[in-house]
Amino acid sequence: MKKILVSLITCMVFLLSTVEVATADEKKPWVYVVSNGDSLWNISSKFLKNIDYYTQLQQLNNIKYPKRMKPGTVIRIPMEWIKHTPVSAHISFLKGESQFLRNKVLNPLTSSTTLVLGDEVRTGDNGSATVIFADGSEMVLFKNTIVAFDHLSAYGKTGMVDTRIRVIQGKVETNAQKNKGPGSRLDISTPSAISSVRGTVYRVSNTGKNISTVEVLEGTVAVAGEQPNNIIKVATGQGTRIEKGEEPTKPVPLLAPPTITTLQTLFEKAPKIQWVENNKAEKYNIQLSEQNNFKSILWGQSTSNTSIILPELADGIYYYRITATDTLGIEGLPVVKKFTLNLVPSAPKLNHSPKKILGYNQLSTLEWAASIDGADSYQIEIAKDEQFTETVVNKTITATQIQLSEDLAFGDYFWRVSSIKDLNTGIDKGPASDVLAFNWKTILTAPNCKAEADSESDSNTVSVIWSPIKSNQTAIIQIAQDAEFTKITETYQFDANTSTVQFDANEEAFVRCKLSLNDSSLESQWGNTQHISQLDKGILSMFGFLLLVILI
């Protein structure tokens, strides 16, 4: 019984406050502009409670010819004569688990729920809901919010709708349609305040201690306390705080939108958003939506930090909104940013470690693990810079490795791989892997080179023979008089078509060979130095001659 009495008193206070705020408008008549073919009879039949108001309407507006009125004629109709019918509200967006109370029974709230006078909506810990009223006004209910529908009615077919909502707990954000006449009304009350508005965007919240705040983003809102002795107007960019039993505080400017320092708009891993600290802020509020007007809230959280990691979401385009709340609990102006998520299919793990040295005559393959999401193909990118503005390789392949081409210029490179799924709706390319670096060069090996003097003749000819080389290589043969090669006598260069050379050496000669890569400064080390002596050749010849004589 006590609870019922408290509820009745609360409702009476609410209704009395509402009357004080709206009385001036309700005394104004509704204005109707005559269209071609209108008569007082059909106007009365369409809009008025009783057709008998026909005569009074004619007298009130001094109409001589009620059946042949001139288009554009203005007719003023008292509000109390107009039909008044109940209307309903509908759910346009729903996230998470929420409920509605009807006839003392809690029911699951669904997207098809029709809300009527007396209903109460309760959003859950991770829930949010958007309610659309008969005139198109919308109200977003944040998580852990309870609202009661105390009045839902319309003035016939005039377009004027009378909506009165009570915020028992939590926070709502309302986008009210423009005023369509003196009967148009959208009042939102809390246990400590009443706000009345048309054609504006504003927030109303109520804490567990019955401390309410009203913040106006567009338009002007009339706000009164529990005892409506002082009605204040809160304009765009202002807010007020109302404690139970107290008058609203003088409107204060809302804190400025936070300055976002995160410039990135495409995220291929969990997005981290950062902003500049406001020394007047006690906390920051972050919401996510798929719409830039935030008529649908996917997620919301408050923090005292100046950064936050957004939750897991499906790939797509989203918006985040951040506001700062001052020490009075008044929430500031929002900053809204658009971003894109691209997390699936997940990037493969690259097998090579950073700064791997690769060369086409040994390690020349880049490899990666298959995507855990079952990719159909992979995009491999190789660039000269870590930002991939100078890409030299961009290929889509089905394998999990790629053989580097011999045509790739030598130097430092960066590489990354993305997974691709071929969906029925199109190609879905996932995020790129971590970037790894490698140095591409050929580690040339000195040719197998052999030098020997001609022992079968009296000439001083020395022959140098080397193993076959590739078409893009050059064999370099150097002759010197000393083992340190400070006294070089000849340097020869030969392409792949030549594999031997001869030269004359009167005394000692030292020979060495190496390879160079055409169109490049890359060269192999010198091979082993070979010593050729004509004296050795003479001794060997004499020894051979004496051996022949002995044998004979």
C-alpha cells in the first residue's frame, strides 16, 4: 500500500510539473489551413470529437459560406474540441537482452514488440534499445535504463502527438520531431526533474541517488524541478543538474568534444583509440554504432583513461563517439569518427625472421603458414619501404610460399601476406600480416678455376680453365708476378661463352679467379691462388727426358 501511495504521489508531482511547463501551449488553438474542396462539415468530421462543433466552429471563425471556403483560409480550433486517441510506440533497434513490464509481468523485449501506455522498458547490462513514437520522434535507451510510458496519445489525424516518458533509471537520448501544433508534446521526467521539448536533440539521465542531468545538443529545452517554481531554459551546448527536492542548477556550457589523436581509420587488428586529456573531465564515455547519428548503440563504456581498445566486431564500417563528463556529472559534446574494421580472414603467420638474407642461389623462398580461417588464396606484397608505397611485387597465389625472381634487384625489402576468401558475395580480403624484412642478394661462389703450364712444348704458355658460369655472370681472371697481387700483369673478363684462356709467362706467375654479376657491383670472393713456375716446367721436362733415356 505504501509503494502504491508513493507511486501515486510521484505521478501527481510529474503531472503537475508537466502542466506548468506545457499550459501556455495548450491554451493556444490549433490552426488549420483550408485546402481545395474542404468544408466545415468534413473538417469537423475528420478532426473534432463531435460533429456538433460544426456550428460553434463557424461562429468562432466568422465563416459566412461554410460549404465553399476559399483555399488558404485559416481556421482556429480549440484544442479541447479535437479528437484524442491512444497510440503506440515501436522498437526500431535492439541490442542485447532487454525486457518490458506490462500488467506486472516481465516479458522479453523483441524488435516486434509494440509498446503501449503503462508499459515499462528495461535494458540489460549490455543492452540498448531505440524506441520510435507515433510522430517519428526517437529515443535511444542506453544500458541499464528503465523508462515508463506514462502517456501515449495523438490528436486524431492532426499530426500532434502527446508523449510523456518517465526515466526511472539510466540515460536516454531523444531526437524530437518539430512541433506540429500546440498539442505536440514530448515530456521526459525523472524523480527529480521534468523536461519539455519539441524539435530538439537532448539527453536525460537519472542516477540511483535521484540526481538528474539534462544536456541539450540541439534546440532549447524547458526544465523544471520537482516543485516547478523555477522553469529554466537550457539552450544548445548547455546542461543542468537537478537533485531531488532542489531546483535545476544554472545552465553551464557542455565540455568540448575530446580531441582524438588516433589518425588511423582502417583497423586490421583490435582498434585502440586515444584522445587528449581534458583537465575538467572526470570521465569519458565511448559508444559504438553503425550509424553516424547513433540511433543504434552497439556498445558503450565509460573510462577515466584517455585511451580505450574497442571490442570485437564483425568486419564493416562503424562510428565511435566520445564525450567528456564534468565533475557535476554533466556529459559534454560528442566527437564522432568513422572507421573500418577488416579482421577476417585472419592474416597468416610468416615463417622467416626479420632481416633474413636471401639469395637466388641458396635461400630464395618466402614462406608462411596457412590461414586459420581457411583462405582460398593469398596476396603477397614486397616493397622497398615499410609503408609499402614502393611495391615491387604484388601477387595473388594459392600456395603458401613464393620463389623470388632472379630479376629482383638486390637490396633491402619488406614483405607481408594477406588471406583471401572467395565468397559467393564477392572477394573478402583480410588484414595484412606483420611486416618482416629481408636482404636480397646473391652470395656468389668463386668458380672452380685451374691453371697449368703447357708441359708438352717449349713455349711459355699457361692455360686457365674454369667451370661453366651463368649467362648473367662474368668470370674475372687475374695474373700477377707476386702472391700478394701487388704486381698485376693481366686482368681478363669473360662471359658464359668462354671457359678457358691462355697467356705467356716467362718466369713465375700467380693466378686467381672470381665471379661478378652483370649490371651489379656484386662479386664473389677470389678463389685460391695458384702458382705457376717456368723453372718447375724445365725441371719436369729434364726429368722426363732422363727417365726416357734410362728406360731405353
